[in-house]
Amino acid sequence: MNVLESLKRTALAMNGAKTLKEAMQVLLDTICREVVADACSIFVFDEKHEDFILIASTRIKHILPGQCRIAQGEGLVSAVASHGEPILLGDAALDPRSIELSPLGSESPYHAFMGVPIIHAAETLGVVVAQNTGTRTFSENDEAFVVTLTAQLSANIAQALESGRIYETISSYGKHKSLKLQGVGAASGVAIGEALVVKPPADFNLVFEKASEDIPGDIEKFHQALGSVQKDIRAMDEALSESLGEDQRALFSAYLRILDSKSFVQSVVERVEAGQWVQSALKGVVLKTAKAFEEMSDEYLKERATDIRDLGRRVLSYLQSLDHSPVQYPLNTILVGNEVTASMLAEVPKKRLRAVVSIKGSVNSHVAILANALGVPAVMGVESLPLDLIAERNVIVDGYTGRVFIDPHHALQVAYQRLLNEEQELAENLRELIPLPAETKNGSLIVLRANVGLIADIDPAIAQGATGVGLYRSEVPFMIRDRFPGDEEQRVIYRQFLESFFPNPVVMRLLDIGGDKDLPYFQFEEENPYLGWRGIRILLDHPEIFAQQVRAMLKASVGLNNLQIMLPMVSCQAEILKAKQLISEIYREELEAGVAVVWPKIGVMIEVPSLIHVIDQVLSLVDFVSIGTNDLTQYLLAVDRNNSRVEAYYDSFDPAVLRAVNHVVKRASFYQKPCGICGEMGGDPLATLLLIGMGFHQLSMSASRILRVKWVIRGFTQAMCESILEEALELRSGDEVRQLLTRHLVGSGFGGLVRAGKH
């Protein structure tokens, strides 16, 4: 048997199956054929009844799927599942555990038995059973094949089971049974409403390559389409003008700048001038730009790919002269889609929008950011969302837990309506915190700063009371161009941030590219990009890029002097010394040229574990440090957080990570050097208790998280947090730490931060 060929063929067929039964039948047919079995069946564990149910079989005519159940703890199927290992028998009838074979064997004398567990993400989903009549037994090679097949296809099987469960539940029970789906909460809150499924205005997959038949005409059509989309974006902006301030509405200005940018427009025009059809020219530019963003490890920047694709599809829809008649939105709209975008959300009348649910996307997507600003819950990453069956159904969205309920029963609706009322009261209370200081109950002040990357991030941060910027991702201006931006281009951008937050400090991280975060015009291949040429290594190898950016930052800060420079992905002291030397040379050159630059504070990101072991020496070289918990967690635990197979192991609450962070801040305090935190932990209300206990006095986070973190800060004393930290550091896992912190928040009246409701 050719295992690889069977795997490829089976995986392809399973993915193309329309129903659960069809997908399982593909798997069983493959096994029967390759191991020469007389009969095959699949049992899956039914959590509700706590037993195993036959869901598919082949060559067994006297028992239909759903008619055979095996109690947990009884029979060979249960034995395979409980041990998590295959069982191979020559004559199963002689085994005392073979009770479940009697109905199968009463009419057909099966003897040989092979049972293999189906395991996905360390969870036993079910068991594959192969049987034979007569004297033919299964060999170890047969067992090895089925083990290989189920192991490699476990994700396909899990997806088929989940999708099949959902579709069969909805189809069979209609609107009489509640169905719960799981995603990731991207904007907190709860909502009840009617599902409206939205689709992209156009599809690039349907655009084919061909030569332009009218180059001037195609260019003219392109400019007209751009104008139409710009008009639509302005209309969205105007429609939300009463619901959002200038801060949140800056997002639409960013969209307009993308549509009007020379790099975007000229790239399409140049392709058309070279003879390419305008639709395929647009497709090429949009997908290339989106891919550059999508391949980045930084979750915030990765999500910008959605914005690029969305704008591109809107332009394409006008090139294709598609229907642009207005959509009829329900009074209580739950916006649902494969990839819901910020512009799709903006088209919904504010008074009718209740929540957003999307198959794709994350907490960093602009639709999530906008949902937060509008105060509507959002759940992203609901992979099993049945788009073709959910339209017009009643839906409950829980932005805290990431749960989505389809056709919820009456009791569930009543419970969530009560929580919804409490939510509205909590939101009012949080807004009252904006003018108040972020200080603990014993008077210890905590500086709350914002993480930003786009001009559109400025106003939301200020509106939420951010006292400066703890992390400015300076790579953004480099990513939206087809070349390195010049000194003056960079200076103008940096000046906007420095002026907006003056006199508060703005920590600007130098260009952090490499790994899987390449620029469209500066790409390179590496076998292991996460441990390769990235961050400070690229900057030191290209001093011309380094000098240009630092010079622009220094000039931008003239007269303001609130600039702080942070070095990215530093792994050793030599990199700090070399970087400081280069900055010193640039600073001296500008002074000699008559520019009134001021020497900035210089710090490093603590995200590579090696720096933790030499933190005393590092602190002697810099003015401040900031802990990037996202990468630090990834490197400490050896977990690629973008890899779905191991993402469950990525946990910033792991005691090893907490001890590392605690060590850094304690040493910084000893040397009286400021130590901040700008990773995801900085904006997590649960982590706030630990960070205060560790002695942090600076936290940086997305603007939407500031008020929630401030609420926690104002509810605890330093001593209380130190006691909680001491207890947390003795625990054995991130889950235990999270449970501890949840108990403390809920017990102190802050349950509204970790679950629906006020308390």
C-alpha cells in the first residue's frame, strides 16, 4: 500500500465531502480497501450520553448508524478509547470485553478485530474498528497504516464531526434546539438579535488573467471605481459621525489614504500600462500587499491584510458594475460572515447593530477595534459557523467567552437579557473612570500608555485617557509603500504621534522586520525565520536604514523632546552598544548641522530570553526596558503561537513566564530604571493583579483595554496584589493561575471583566 498516496487522496475526498456521513464513508472505504477488511465502522464519543455511538459503517447492513451504542467503560471500543492505543485481536469473540460485537456478529461471524483511537489535540474523539470473517487476521502493518491514517487526518475528522454535528442539529431540529458554537471573544459584551449574513462585494477568485483591450479606458475605469469607493467610505464615516468621535472615525481617513496612496494607485496603473487587464492588475496588487501583511507574526499588523482585501474587493465591485443597492438590516442585527470587515460593520445603521460574528479574524482586526469603539460585542474565529443555514435565525453573542448560541431556548434568552441589562450599567460606570487617575487603593500611581501603529489609533488612545505611547510600531509606514520611505516622509509621520501625545512620552520601536514580517520590497528566504535575520540584526547590518529612521525620529521630536527610542529583538549586550554608538553618531551629525535635536532616552524590548540572564548588565546600558510578553512567552516555552497544533501550549500565565517577568521588573527596580510591559499581558485585567504585585508602574495596551485595567487598579491595594502574586508563583500551570485570578476578581466584585454581567 502507498501510504502517502492514500493520505493525500483521502484528505482531499474528506475535505470535499458535503455531509458528515459522506466524509466518514470516504475514510472507511479507504481502510477497508487498504487493509482488506470485511467491515469497518466508526464510533464517536457522545458527551451528552457519555457513551460511544456508531456514526458510520461499511459492509454492515443489519445495523444502521445511530442504532448501536456502547457504554463508557464497557467493551473493546471503550477499551481502545480509554487506553488511547490500538487493540489487535485474532478472534475477538474469545475476549471477555467483546460485548459490543454481539450485535455486529450475530448475523455475520466476525473474528479478527482491529480498533484504533481517533485522537486530536490530545482528546480521543472516537474509535475506528476494522473486522474480518474467517481466519484472516490483521497484521502489524495494517495497524500501522490505520494509525498513520487517523493521526494524519485527525484534524479533518474533528472538523468533519464538528461541522456534521452543527449542520445535522440545525437541519434536524430547526428552531427548536439551541446550538452552541465557540470562537474567540474580540470585543466584550453580550447581545441578542437576528443573524444577517454578509458577503464580500466581489470575489478576486473569479478574476482571470488577460490582456487589456483598452489601456486608457481601463485606467479611467480604475480611477472612477476608486472615486466611487472613496464616496462610499465618506458616507460610512458620515453615518457614524453621531456615534463615534473623531478618534474612532480616523479609521475611515486611513482607508481613504490607502485608496489615494501613490504606491497603491501607481502600482495598478503601471500593470495596466504594461498591458494587463485592469481587474487582474488590481487583483495582483491587492493580493500581493495583503500577503505581505498576512505573513507577519505581529497579530496587529497581520490583521491589516483584511482591510487591504476589503478595499480591493470594493474597487473590484465597481469595475464589475455589480449591484450596490442598500441592504435591509433587521432591527437587532447580528452581523455574520466569513470575514466581516470594518467597512461591512460601518454600513449597518448604528441603532440596528447588536454584535459581530466572523469565521475569520482576531482581536486585532479593525472590525474588532471598531466594535469595541461602538460598544458592541464581537466573536471571531468561529470556524464551524454554518453561514448557509444561520441567516434570519435568533442568535445570542457572548463576547466574553467567545460563545455564539443559535436558536437559544427561552430560559437562555431570559438569562442573557438580564446580563445585557447589567452590561449597559457597567459600561456607564467605566466611562466615569476616564478623568480619574489609575492608582491603587493605597495611592500607588500606575501609568497607562497605549500601543499604536496607525494614525487612526491616536484619537481612541487619547479619548480613553492614555498618558503617552508605550509602543509605537514604526514598521507600518514602511509596509504601506513599495519602497523605503525617505527622511522627510518618516519625520512627518513621527511628528504626528509626538505632537498628539505631547508632553507625554512616545516610545518608538525601531523598524522591527524579519522573521515572517517582511516588507514587500525587502524579502528574503530563511529556513527558520523566527531565529534568523530580524529586528536589530537587520538594522545593524543595514546602518543606512537605521540612520535614516533615527534621524527622522530625532528631527520629529525637535521642540517637543518627548521621544524615546526602543530597540527590537535584542539578544545580547553587543547589539545595544553598537546601536547606541550609531545613534550617538547621528545625533552628533544633526547638532553639527544646526538642528536642535535632544538626546532621547534609549531602551530595549525584553523579548529574547538571553537578556533575562544578563539583565543587570543590560540595565546598566539603557534608560528603560519594556517587556514584550508575546515573543518572550513564545521563546521561553518554545511555542509558535501562530501554529494551531501547539497554540494551546502558548500561555503567558505559565509560572515560568511569570517568574521571568517578575525577575526583570525586580532588577529594574533595584537599579531604579523604568520597566514597562507592552505585550498582551499589559492589557489583560487578570494579569493586572500580578503586574501590580510585581511592582510595575507602567503598562501599555490597546486603547480599548485602558478603562477595564484602570478599574482593576483602583480596586486593589499593592499589598493585596503582592499576596496574590506570591500565591500564583507557587502554582503549577497557567490554567491554575488563571483560575486563581478569576476567583479574586469575581470575589472583589469585578466579575464583569471576565464574564457577562456586572458582577
